[in-house]
Amino acid sequence: MTTILDRAATHVVAPPLPARVSLTPKTVLAGQLDGAWWPRSRDLEAELPALAAALDDPWGRVTRVSVNPARWPVIPHTVAVDGRTVHVGWFTEQDPDKLILLSYTVGRWDLLVIPPETEPAAAARLMAAAAIPGSVLAAGVLMANETVIGRGVQDARRREAAWESEGGACMSPFGLPVSRATPVVVEPTARVSSGEEQASS
């Protein structure tokens, strides 16, 4: 069998997905964070272009980015964004859950970085919390809070699953667990009305 390769065939490259980012509304209240970013991977070279492009209109041109190496396996020195170069630096003293963006003309922004593997519901909570104007909660505190909330949600799901697996057990009038599939029949007690009491006497 002969395989023929068509060298003239063009490959269709899917456009990059937009950055998942939430920004703090512009107010006079200065907080710890300016929003949150939820990348799809831990590949800075692949993720930063979409983020920088998304911030061009609301904030201005990003020229430099700073991260903590604890969360990123590879940190490139530069990343190409729309024909320009964004410089990338790292500092171990920086909050591991924070990304710092700098601009020569506009200033600095701090974003909470939500881990790519985060469940959508948890990511939505984190993005909303990081975008509250004037919030005094640092990135690490928000992540720790979400860990506690996530445990509570998982515990509630486990309890609900146990409830359903037991048929939705409830307590009978006698204090015994009873499933929904096994109804309890309670015999009514005989009651004598006042008229019958008078007739019998």
C-alpha cells in the first residue's frame, strides 16, 4: 500500500481560546488584588499571550510579568504577544498564587492565579472573591478559604450520596432509621369520644 502526502494541503489551526479573567471594577477602593486569572494549563508561554491581549483594552499594554516558580514548571524569559515581547521574571518571595503584571505607562496589577485543574464552581467563587473592590484578602488567603469551602461542599455531597444510597433514610416516629422505600404504618390508637364515655357510664 502506497501513502501519498499532499504537501500543498494547509492545516487549519484553531484560534487561541480567550483568557478566563475577572477584573475588579475601577473604583477609588484599592484592594490586595485587581482580579483573577484562570489559565487552562501551567504553560506560561501558551497562556500569557491571551491574558495580555485581553488586558490591552481595559488596562493597557503589559510589558512585564512576574510569577513565583513554585506554580510554573517552566518560566520563559520572554513571551511573544501580538508582535511584541513581554518579559517574564520570577521571585520566590512572591505569593505563589499571584501574578504581577507591569506596564511602563499604566502601572501594576496583581491577579490571583486559579489553578487550571480547579472545578468550575470553585473557580467562579474565586474569580468573584478576587474582583471585590477594596478587599483586604491576599491571594493565599482566598485560596485557603476556598479549600475550606471546597471541603464543606464535598462533605455535603458525600452526605447526600449516602442519603440517596440508603433510599433517603429518615427517622420513624419510634426513632428508627427508615428508608423511603419502606413506609412505616402507624396504627391509630383507639379513642373514645366524650359521648361514648357518657353512654357507657
